Amino acid sequence: NSYQLELPPSLKARGIHNVFHSSLLRIYEPNDDRLFPGRTDEHVLITDDQATRDLGWEINRVLCHKGKGRQAAFQVEWKTGEAT
């Protein structure tokens, strides 16, 4: 059971896949100001700036992963060629 989502152009341009298994989705819950006062959707930053790329903080590909949810760990290859 998978769902196809309508993503904004900024996410499509970054190669974000738009099909997700139903187990990965949950019902939207608006921000709880008691837990996160003043947080808005505008606080989520998606950037494609040159400074980030110059520092090598851009992932080339995911090499492997283990675990899931908050316990997930990934080994990635950075654009610099290093793997961590």
C-alpha cells in the first residue's frame, strides 16, 4: 500500500521521491505551541546554496543503512568522495 504525494517543485528538483509506503505516513498534526512555541512551517529550511556544496556537505549517495526510525544509521558517500 503506497501513496503518491504532490510535492512542491523545490522538492522535486532535489530528487525527492514522491511515492511512500503507507507505514511511513501519518496523519498531519498542527504545531503544538506549548511544546514548540513560535515554530512555523517557514522554519524548515531547504537550501541549495553554494557555500554548503563548497564545504562538501552534500551527499553523493547512500551506501548502506541499518535500523529504522530514530535508530536509523546511514553510511554515505559525500560529494568530496569520502565515506562516513
